[in-house]
Amino acid sequence: MARKNKKTSKNPTAFDPSLYQNISLDDLVVVAVGRITSKGETATFERMVAECFYLFPERFSLLGYPEWPNAAIVNKAWLRCRTDKGLLAGTVAEGFRLTDKGRTVEKATLSRLGRKPADKENTSTDVKRGNRQTAEGRVVMRIEQSAAYRKYQKSKVESITEFDLVDLLFCSMESDAAVLTRNYEALRNAVKIYQREDLREFLKELKREYADRFRKTKKSSGMMSSKVRSMRGSNSEAKT
């Protein structure tokens, strides 16, 4: 009876096993990554393992323990997808995303599964907004709401003051170039994960405008970002 109840409570959105049994693990991983990123989430390794098991439990479960996901086969699959096949880009640290080739494979695989790709993942012009569910999403939201970015949208990068710059980068006017650069890279990496080319261009122009500031050595006030650390989910201490 307990076994029967377990079956009836099975994830109702999982794909029909008869449709995915003969599809390669690599192609199923591509579908899982597309599903994650279409929601605006970061496709971390752990999230990928969960989504693969959620969508395709009979292919991504431990042998003899069908109620548990098999992280080892997901690990081998993403390595093949990124390194050998060029279907994924990214790292375990920053998360993964589909390449153009990966989107093509995703579309073909979903067709075999009787589904269509999510609109967000397949619309190259779609703007992926930040959200409070992920550390990188919170960073993207901060950039969008910053005085520096609002000025950039209304006029040109030249209208952004040095105070706007250091405020965006969680620094003080006394912070040195090393602190600015470290915090700048934190923002740039978050924007890269969200594939926000508009924000990447903004940050690039901002750094060009204040190139001297990024080279200048000042005595740091020790004001680096507890906020950046918390937004990135890191417990490491920032050196200032």
C-alpha cells in the first residue's frame, strides 16, 4: 500500500518515461538547464541535479534507490555537454547556460518529448530581470536600480559621478583600485550569468570612463561589501 501511495504522489510534471528512455543523458541535461534558466534562475550544479531528477526520474536516479538522484551521471553529462559538444557554457562556480548549439539541441529534444522550449530561453532579445531568489539576481536588481544606471539610461556615461560609481560598487571614496576592481568583477559576473548584454555594456563603458580610478591606489576605508558578500552568498572576508 505504501508503494502505491508513493507512485500516486509522483511529480505530475515529469516527462513520460516512455518518451525519454531512448534519449541521451546529455540531451536531457540540456533540456533541464534550459528549463532552469528560462525561469530566470541560475543553473548551478546542485540545481541541475535536482531538475534532471525532477523531470526525468527514471534516467537520473541511483541504481537500486529510485527515490534518490544520481549526481555522478549529471556531473559526467554536463562535462561532455560543455567540453566535448559545446552545448553548455559556464562553470560550477558561476552556473551554466545553453549555447546557441545547445538551444538547437534543446528544441529538437523537446520536440521528441512533445513539448516546446520556454519562450525566455529561446528569445535572444528577451531581458532577463533580476530577482530576489538568487544572489546574482539581487546584484542585477541593484544595478538596475542604481543612480549610475538611471543616469546612463537618460543621457551618457559622462553624467555619472565618481560618487555614483563607488556607490554602485559598494565602496567609499577612499577605497583603492583593488577594492573597486574586485567589486566590479562581482557585478560583471552576475550580469554575465543573467546574459544581460545591456548591463555588461554599461559596466564596460563605466570602467572605461573611470579607467584612472581603477588604477589609482588610495587608502581603503575597509568598506567592501558585506552587501556584495551576502548577495553572492560567500562567507569569505573581503580584503581592503
